[in-house]
Amino acid sequence: MLLLNYSHPLNKEQIARLAALLPDPVAVRDLASQVDRARPLDEVACELADAAGLSPMEWQTTPLLINPPALAPVALALIAEVHGRCGSFPALLHVRPVANSTPTRYEVGEVLNLQAVREAARGRR
């Protein structure tokens, strides 16, 4: 599985937790996600996806896990772009704050199968 990390780099503890959650080894590709908010989001999302360096074949055949950018509009546009390239939604890495931590620390909370979320939602139409 390939983790496209558009957020903060993961520390050793977070990577260990991620490895415990997944059946297969994970390769991490850290990608910059600072964007000019004045630019159209569709262009930004395309460039962020291009930065992953995947071929059309790899987009369609590589199991992907996305740690999206923190800025919600950019994250949503990126997920739409990735869906278009893959033909389905990728898995999502949920990194959350550790309760009552000082200073604030973050942990890997879950790996969410976005395609499964979509399929379940279709039943609620």
C-alpha cells in the first residue's frame, strides 16, 4: 500500500500504529501541500495529484491511502481528483489529537475505506 501524505510527516509511533492497522507494508510518500488560495482548486488538486508521480496504470492498480491536506476545500478537491484517476475512492488516514495531551500530540486513529462509506451511503438514498 502507498500512503500519499499531504500533511505533517508521520513519526515512528504513528507509522508503527499504521502498520498494526494494515495487513500489508506501507510505503510513505510525503508530498508538499501548501497552496495559493487565490488559485482555482481544480488546478491545485491536479498539481497535488501529479506530485505523487504515479502513472495512469499505477493510479488504477496501486492500493492507496491518503493523508489529506488539513485545509478542507483542498482536501475535498484532491479526493475528487484522486477518485477520477483511480476510478474509486482511496482509503483515508485519520490522524487525530490525543485526548488531554500537553503539548498536543497526534495519533493514527483509523484507516477509513472511503469507497465502503460511499457504498453504504448509496443504501440510504
